[in-house]
Amino acid sequence: MSRRTQAERDAMTVEIGYALFSGGLVAVATFVGVSLPALLLDLSDGWDRGLFRAGAALGGLAFATRVVHVLWRFPRAGEEGRLPPAGPTRDVRRDSDP
């Protein structure tokens, strides 16, 4: 097993942070979207609790799904080769005169 470089470890840390942050945003949006009728409409207590619980459950599911989706797509150094370079690269091509 090869050791990871500092750049690879930093890239994974950034990817984990992005996955958690975007997962949190998706979870909040899902919770608000599901439980918004309970806040805007005059529903019975049973419906209010049901919508909030459904919003929390679906928000948690959306969070987990988003985190797994983002991290699953991240390239693994041992399986798919090294990570792409961090900065822009130049493609130097020289035209040969016949």
C-alpha cells in the first residue's frame, strides 16, 4: 500500500468538508420543504408532529445520501491512479515542420 502525499490528504479533507457542508444544506432544505405546511397552515397537532418527524427523517436520509454520493465519486489513489494535479497544467505541443 502506497503512502498518500500531503496534497492527497489535503484534497480528501476538503472533499469531506464539502460533503458534510453540502449534505447539511440539502438536509435543511428537505426538512424545511417537508415541514413548511405545518408552519403555514392551521393543522391539528397530530399532523404538525407528523410533518416535523417526516421532515427530520427525510432530512437525515437526504444528508446521508448526499455525503455518500459525494465521497463515493472522489477518486481513490490506489484504485484509479493518482489524484489529478491541483493546479492548471499546460499542454505543450510542438508542431513539426515536414
